[in-house]
Amino acid sequence: MALSEHDRIPEHALAWHRAGKRAALATVVQTWGSAPRPVGAQLAISGEAEIMGSVSGGCVESAVVVEAMEAMEDGRGRILEFGVSDEEAFAVGLACGGTIRVMVEPVGADGGRGEGWEEATLAALCEARAAGEAVGVITETEGGWARRLVGYEAAAERFDADRSGFEPEHPGRFVAVHNPPLRLAIVGAAHIAQPLTLMAKATGYAVSVIDPREAFASEARFPGERLSHDWPDTALAAHGIDLRTAVVTLSHDPKIDDPALAAAIRSPAFYIGALGSTRTHARRAERLASAGFSAAEIARIDAPIGADIGARSPAEIAVSVMAEMTERLRRPATRPGAAGAGDAAAEPAEALS
């Protein structure tokens, strides 16, 4: 699965290491106050002072690079702390009022205590990311800096919340979450699809527009976008649906929407939304039930689509869809059929920090 260049931080570190330049990875492991970058944000540093990524939006990068160079020399991992009250941090620009802790790990270093990443482990992480797998890295920062890769089941709550952090019951154990990229499959190139495509891309989604009607899914209406004129079931099979995929159907045509919904509700998609009134959805549910889908499967569909904000125009409806989709992503307990769905207040992601 293609990753955006700015997301390929471990990949750059591995490439620099293999090119003989040496490398280190820096990761934000804790934040307090108004921190500029979230926990899990990474910066790759080469032995030639090349960098990719960010741990502070530019505030402390120069200080981290210096520490990374030293880590490449002595092979020792370290955790740094920067805050607005720290003279060094203020000198390099951390004036946002927050405090951050940054873990610096050399790659393949064999000097000192041997606390660097093993090349094979970093390569396995990069391979899993390229395959679109949910993969976590558990680092024991106390007692040897051992690392191991884990799958979704080992930290499902963290993967669902997209939240890296230290484990409360194991203060020295840091879990770095590497989720697949966010993707949105829009089925039905209706008028709502145009602003929704732009909003989703601005929010970090890779968007595909699927509609067998070439006049609708045209380059003129969706310039530069990924378009498919296959029937939705075929297109979605080629697209793939994983736990970081949202599927929305907007055509109002059962011949187009129903095959897409049939594919989506038996997939790990985190959000499935369908345009249409309550009566339209009731008829849709009847068709799906007749096709053999269970009530629980059909209940995974958010319909009528979007958060209830009184939206009327295509752009406003797109805003409502993005709002609902974001809530389903960031607060998994709100997903239809999830434990706790419908509660007045879903557990915020911050509770996992």
C-alpha cells in the first residue's frame, strides 16, 4: 500500500542505514500542555544530518539531531525532555507552553549497550506498513530496550483510537501504533461527492470515487482524482477494505449502492454510510435482509448518512458526513453495534495516553 512521502519515516531510516549513512529514529513518547506534535510522531535522522518527519514542528529538531548523532556513535537509546521552562528548549524555539519527551533510538548500532534498532526488526515494520497492516512496536525502555512487533489484537484499543503511548500498568513499556493509511471509497459520483472528496483529502484520506456511470465519475467533475468505472462490488474488491477504510454510498440507485453495501458490511470498514431518507433506508434494509444479511450486519450502516446538524446544501451534507466519519474513527464506541454505542459520552482517545 502506497504511503505518502511525509509518512515514510521508518522507511527513510532503514534506507539511510542500508546505504551506509547510519540512522536514528526519534519518537514523541509523552506530551503535556500545548505540545506541537502528538505522541507517536517521528523524525528520522541520518548520519549526514538529513532529516525526514518532525517531533515538534521545528521547535526542538536541532537539539534532537545532536542527540541522535551521539546515539549513532554510542549505540545507546535515550529519552529527552523539552519544556518551555528548559533553557535549551527555549533556545531552540519550544515556546508553545507545552512539554514533550522524545525517545531517540539508533538503527543497527552495535556499540555501547546495543540499544539500537535491529535492521531485521525495522525491515519487518516497513514491510508490514507497505502491506497496509496494522502493526505496533513495543519498546521496553527499562532493562535493555528490547523491541517486538505486534498485531492489532495485542493493542486493539490503541489501534482503534490511533493512540501511541506508555502502558499505565507498565510505565517503561511504550507502544507505538502504526496504522494503515486512512482511505475513503465514495460510491456514486453525486453532487455531494465533489465537496466530500476535497474535505476528506484535506483530512488525510486517500479518496477513490466509484461509479459505473462515466458521465458522473468524470475527470471534468473530479479533476485529478482516482476514478473507477467498474461496478462497486468489483471496484471495492480491487480497492480492498481494511479497518482504516470508510465506505459511503451516494448514488440513490440500488443497483449501484446495494452491491457496495453488501461488500462493506462484511468487511472491517470502520464507517459505512448511505445517503437516503429513513424510508429509503428501510427499503434498503429489506433488500439486504432478503439477500441473506443479518440484522446486526445491516445495523452497521449509518443511515441517513451524516451527523444531524441540519445540513441542506451538498457542501453542508459533506461536512456532516466528515463529522460522523471522524467520530466513528476517533470514538469507536459510537460505531453502530459497538459496545457502548449510543452512550451520551464516548470514551475520548486521550484516556489512552
